Amino acid sequence: MTYRRDIEPSPGRIVFFKTDIGDVYVRLIRTKDLAVWNADASEVDEASNVSWANSAMDVAYSSNVGGYPWEVPAALPGGIWDVVFYDQAGASAANTDEVIYGEAVWR
């Protein structure tokens, strides 16, 4: 797997540079307490309270960029977050999907 990434300062953008591989999504996990960003509710919650699908945020491929640009949610609280990109295998996001890239990001 070859990739390149780029992070811009606030408001926050991550670009995962890779050829178009299909359905990609991202999940956010706060490192200090393993809380998860609930994308549907735009809030942080305990992982046990958030379904996998509710924490998944779709990321669209951009041929102009040559990768998957993704904006950090403006409402995301400060802290260190694990940002994990997945390759969606089925009709919806699932914990069996393959991780294709991840990194810790401070916000």
C-alpha cells in the first residue's frame, strides 16, 4: 500500500492520498478515554453508546486532489484523536472493515 497524507492547521483537513478504492469512511476515537465521535449526533460519547455506523463519516474520492480529503468536524472537542480510515466492504460501515490508514491528531 502506498499513500501520502497531509494535515493543515485549523479548521483542520486531512488528505489521504491514494488511488480511488471505492467506499471509504473515517472514525474518530479520543485517545485519553477511548470515547468515540458520534457523527450522527455531532457529539462525543462512550464507545458502547455509539453504533459503528453512527460513528462512520463517509469520505469521497477527489480526482482533482488524487485522494480522499476530509474536514475535521468543527464541533470536535480539543484533544488527541485517533483518526482511522476504513475500506467499507459491505453495504454499511462495520467493525470488520479493513483499516487502510490511521494516525493520532491533536486538535
